[in-house]
Amino acid sequence: MNALSEQILSELRHLLSEMSDGGSVGPSVYDTARALQFRGNVTGRQDAYAWLIAQQQADGGWGSADFPLFRHAPTWAALLALHGDPLPGAADAVQAATRFLEREPDPYAHTVPEDAPIAAELILPQLCGEAASLLGGVAFPRHPALLPLRQACLVKLGAVATLPSGHPLLHSWEAWGTSLTTACPDDDGSIGISPAATAACRAHAVTQGSTPQVGRADAYLLAASRATRSGIEGVVPNVWPINVFEPCWSLYTLHLAGLFAHPALAEAVRVIVAQLDARLGVRGLGPALHFAADADDTAVALCVLRLAGRDPAVDVLRHFELGELFVTFPGERNASVSTNIHALHALRLLGKPAAGTSAYVEANRNPHGVWDNEKWHVSWLYPTAHAVAALAQGKPQWRDERALAALLQAQRDDGGWGAGRASTFEETAYALFALYAMDRSEEPTGRRRIAQAVARALEWMLARHAAHALPQTPLWIGKELYCPTRVVRVAELAGLWLALGWGRRVPAEGAGAAP
């Protein structure tokens, strides 16, 4: 076990040291399909088309059947990219996708779900319209509840001549942009850190003969493609770069596992903390250096800096305060529970009043006492782990029997946890982080129940652990579900490390002596 613990710490150290390359994000069906469609030339992209076809599920759709809300955008996009494609299998894939969309229930028939994918109101009507013009007469879902939202957004955009680089709406430019004057590339050459938006803008630049802009877009798309680790040029991620989000969440995760102050990780943590400290400006931080600041990334950065002994100004978080809530981005359609969880954690770490935010977090539990109405992650285990840590912060006697009972009851027979049909390593790690925070103030009976659950989880994790494995399961909500690979891998390793040393760890942040 000690050898495995050392191996885990070594891999964590390696992951942290890599986080200066823009970030690692798994491949995206939606963005790859859009990029292929906008390019309009199969030559040189046969492998990317073959990859796209290979991702189709047996029922004809793309994306996990466990989470149907997130299947429409990738399926529409893949259908459009493959329509008329001469490559083997493309015609059959289009037929199967058409049948899938014809019979799939429309989740936007009457209302818009709280956890709808990013920019669904702009993207899905656009894709639906394109498909209808290509395949007229097919009884596709029409997503009527999204139409007034799209129209209102287009009216607002029509009143703006241009948006500054990194503006949140540029992330979905492919769904509304019609002129290069509205698309301002950032210093990385991206339009809104989105491969799809950048590919759409590149197509406009080609028609207008803007060679420099085409070159910058090509360089960005090549770099984004490499970030997927797929080895296939033209296969791109859902979002890139994530050079703020990736290190912030990774260090925050180390804290959840009691690893933040581990001596073996000290130098790697110090380097990232120094970068975050230098980058945190008066407006806060966004997911990437050249993207708009938001409350979520700002709050997690504040947590990390405070945990490292810095004294960051809480004023940067106040920009996002709206009454008792924190909005992720100004003007967002609905508030994010996890953003407010992170804001609560930051406020408590900084010793600031947080009664309103705490009340909001408490009010957003489900009847079982856990958090499942999250807009950035599809699993209830993610916000629950973070909420437990935030609520327990600075309260040594904090206990929550409802959440503990729900977590223990949700453990599967195989020992893991998962919101879909199978347990996942990532979600099992989140369950362990929550149990770790709860265990400190439990009575002996409760601690025995937790220890038994952890032992079962450890057995499940050990059977599935492989050094330097690449996480594959997309659970994070973007335009479709995606996987920020290093962020997830850090969570997996931290969860396994925590389970390995459960019975002999030091129950404090400086848990460097264990295991």
C-alpha cells in the first residue's frame, strides 16, 4: 500500500507540473462535428470523420444514454457533419441519427430544464433549422421552449456592434455569428475558448480572404486538438484552453482529500499558487486567462490562495453578488448551486459573513438532503462533496445525518458511486471527499459505518486503478457533457489516496503524514 501511495503522489506531482500547457480536455463530438462541417473538405480529415462515426451509440444518437438531455446537440451536429459525406459508414450513421431524433422525446417542448447545456437556447434551434432545410419533412423535435430565449438573445446581440474578446457569448458564436466584425479573437487565436466558434469564424475568414485570421484559427485548432490526447488531428475538445480552471480545481480537490499541504506536493502546489496569485486581478478570474471572469473560478481561486496562506481581497467576488446570491456570469439565465457553494467556502475561509449564501446552499438540497440541481456537472456527487466541505468549514462539530445517510445508501453493491447506470472513479472519489469531511465530527457508530463504506470503495477502486490512466467518462456540462481530463484524474487519484490511508490519516488539513 505504501508503494501505491508513493506512486499516486508521484503521478499527482507530474499532473500538477504539466498544467502550464493550456489544459487537457477530452474530445468533443459536438465541436469536432461542427469544425468538420465548417471546414467542408473531407481531404486530410478522414481520421476525424471515422472517429466521429465510431462515437455513435447503438440507438443512433451520440452521447451517453444515461443523460438524455445532453444528447441533442452532439447528435444534431454529427448528423449535419456527416450528411453527404462519401466516407464509408456516413450514410448509415445519418439514417440512424435521423431515426433517433424522430423518436427521442423533446426535453424543450414546454420548459427549459435548469441543467440545460451551455447556450442550448442558441445552439439547438440553429441546428434544428439547418437539419430541417437539409432533410425536409422529417418529424424532428423543434425545441419550442427555446425559441423565445433565442430570439431575445439575438435582439440583444443585434444591438451590439462587436463583443470584446473573451466575452461569454462568443463561446457560442457558431450559433449566432454572421459577420467577422462581431468575432474578436483572443491572444490564443480562439473565439471564446471554443473550437466550434473558432472553426465557424475561420470559415467566414476563408470566404473573405482574411489569411492572417485563418492562420491564427488553424494554429489554435491544432493546439486544441492536441489537448484531447486523441492523436487525431481535427478531433477537438468542447472548451480550450482551461489554464485557470484546471489548476484551480485540481488544488481545491487536493484540499478536499487532505492533500493540499502534503510535503511531496509542496513545490508543485507552490508554483501554481504563485501563478494564481499573480493572475487574480480586480475583476477576478475566468476559466482561461483570456476569458471573462466569473464567480465560480474566482471563488475557487480565493479558496486556494487562502489555503496556501495568502490573504486575497474578497472584493473581487462581490462583483458577482446579486442580493443574497452569486451569479456565475452577469445576466445568466439561472443561478448555479455549485458557484454559490464555492462562494460560501471562500467567504468562510476568509472569515467573512455568509449567512445569505449559506441559507441558499442549504435551501437547494433535495428531499434526501443532498444537492442534485447543478448546472456545471451532471452528477449530484460533485456539488454534494463541495457543499459538505463548505458547510463544515470552520465548524468542527458540524454534522449532517441526512446527507450522510443518503451517501451511504447510494453506494452501489459493487462499492462505487455513480449517477448513471454504472459507478465511476470520479464520482466515487467525490463520495469519499464528502465522507472525509463528515467523519471528523461523527460519533463512533457513524465513523464505523463510514469506514465500512470506504473499505468497499477502496476494493472497487483498487480493482480499476491503473497508473497514468486517462479518464474517459464525460460528466461535466458544457454544450454537451465533456471531461476535463487532468481535473478528473486528480480527483480520482486523490480519492484513492484518501481511501488507502483512511484508518491512519491525520484528520487535519496538514495530512501530510498519511498514508
